[in-house]
Amino acid sequence: QVQLVESGGGLVQPGGSLRLSCAASGFTFSSYAMSWVRQAPGKGLEWVSDINSGDGSTDYADSVKGRFTISRDDAKNTLYLQMNSLKPEDTAVYSCAKTPYSIVGGKGLGEYDYWGQGTQVTVSS
């Protein structure tokens, strides 16, 4: 069965960095576009970033562009999110999500068929 397991969240001071990981299993990871999404307390789901299969092309929400980097290691079936220059408004539960497509385009929430359980990121002094 498909499993997505996130790790790497925690408490970090403003300006700090974290790297999230999402270990995937139960499907051919390299064949699918993957996403990171987040949900802050009391707010709706927010799209963060996509990475396509094949050429690994990426896209980012304007709120994180230039600070976050999505990447994938198809040999390790793992998705990453490097987060730098973190701000208190980045505080949220971050989840990885599998799309049913190899290539996705356009900013914003898309179609997802599997989700991880999420990892908490708290940015606070």
C-alpha cells in the first residue's frame, strides 16, 4: 500500500532552517509529481511547492519562493523540502502529497491521491 511518512519538523527560531523529508513507498515514486502543502492553525490548506517527475521541474508559492527548495531523490524514494529564512508565519503542519500525474503545472492546490500524516514546524523565538 502507498505510504508517505514525513520527518524533520520541529521548533526553530525566526531566520533559521529546517529540512523536511518524505519517505515514499508502495508506488513507483519516480513516475509521479509530488507536492508539499501546509496548514497553519485555524487556517485552510495552503499549497507550498510541486516537483515533477523526469526533469524535476519545480514551482513555488509566492510566500516561500526564494526561501524554500523542493527536491527529490528517486533512488531513495524520498521527497525533501529545504526551508531557509523561516518566519513565524511559516508555522504549520507540513504534509507531502502524491499527485496522480507525472507532470503538474499551475500554482495552487491540485489533485492528490495520497497524503502523509504531516510534521509540525513551529517558528518562534
